[in-house]
Amino acid sequence: MEQTRLLSAGGVLQIKEDLLICRFSQRRIALSTSPYNGGIREVSAIFNHRLTFYVESEAALPGGGLEGYLAAIAMREGLEKDETSGLLTTAHMEFMSYQRRFYEGITVEAIVTAGVKHNAARAGDDALYWEHHGKYVPISGTINIMLLIEANLSPGALAKALITATEAKTAALQDLRVYSPHSLLQATGTGTDGVILVSHLEGLVCKDVGTQSKLGEMLADAVKSGVKDALFKEEGLREIAPRFARKTHSLRS
């Protein structure tokens, strides 16, 4: 069933079975990692789409690839072709996490879907798909983040925000003790992660979105909480409380 949520940064979030769409009341500036209208551009909408069928390769997607397929989804939803960017995942939309942080007139909203399944195979590893009545259904393995910032960020600040968001995602995976099956070291993400950052074209200007700034703190906290929440909903992952070694030395005067 379709649901809607008003966005504090202006606009509406539509929640569908296979799609999350942010439609904005005014154009925004976005930095997107998507092959469909990626890079920096003005947008009137962004989306995160769930792929519900299995394909052997990107070329097998309707539209001939990721860009064509995402463009077709935008057209299906009546979104402006040149003012839209979108991400692709196999995570479930109903398990998305919405996080909001507010301080001194600035709001940060994070909309996250997540899965940490891996696309390498070894006998006994986690599966990539399952067969259901003759259809091959993919199992999730992507972390997608749509991040809305109620401030006017320069292109450089948007790029800095991308670094902060990536560090926050990695911190969440470290807290959850997610490991790479290849190196057996802690994972920093998946090979198909995507991010779309959106800020206002006018209004309060913010130039620093690093981890020691207040805006960077809000952004990082929203992303980290969103990744953890989405992974709990999607895959049941919980944070394990650290165990501290008991001190055995004594203080001597």
C-alpha cells in the first residue's frame, strides 16, 4: 500500500512496494553517484527503486542497462527526465529507515535501504537469489542513502558531505561487525552502494560538512543510525556491545 510522508526540507516522500520517491516543492541541487543523471545537477525529484527480478547481467535489464532502466522507472512515475536521479537496490522498501536531525533551523533527513549480502560465491556462502514458482528472486546486497539537507551547500561542500556520509556508513558496519568474506576484515560497504545528496539552492549557506562541524555531526548521526536501523529491519543485524577487559594492574603510591 502506498504511503506518503511530508519532508521537513520541503516536498513529499512516497513509499511504494518497489519505490521510494522524494518529490520537491522547488528545485534542489543534488550530488548523485547514479549512472542516471549522476554528478551535480538540479533536480525536482530523486528515487530509490527495488529490482524485483533476477538478471544475469546489467545488459539484460529492460532499457539495456542501469541508466536506461532507471530512466524508464522515472518515465513510469511521471518524473521529469532531466531533473531526476535514481538508485537501484534489491532491498525491501518497507524496511527503509527514515532519520531526521534538527539544530538551529537546519534539518537533515536520511532515507536508507540496506543489505550486506555479497556477490562472490563459495560453497556454503550466503545465496544471491532464491527460486520461487519458476522465478529467480534476488537477495539484497546494497546500501542506498538519500540524504536531504535543509541548507545551501556549495559543490565543494556537497563533495565533503559525501565523504562524511561514507565514513558514517562505514562506522555503522564496524559497529555491527560486518566482515568481508574475501579478506575476512571489517567491511566498509558493498560493491554496489549508492548515495544521492540534496541541498537547497537558496537560503542559509553552509561551507563545512566535515565530521567536526555540527552539520557534519547531524549528517553522520542520521546516516549511521539509518544504516543500522535498515540492516536490522532487512537482515536482523544487531549491534554487539563491546566487552572491556578487566584491569588487572593496581595503582601503587
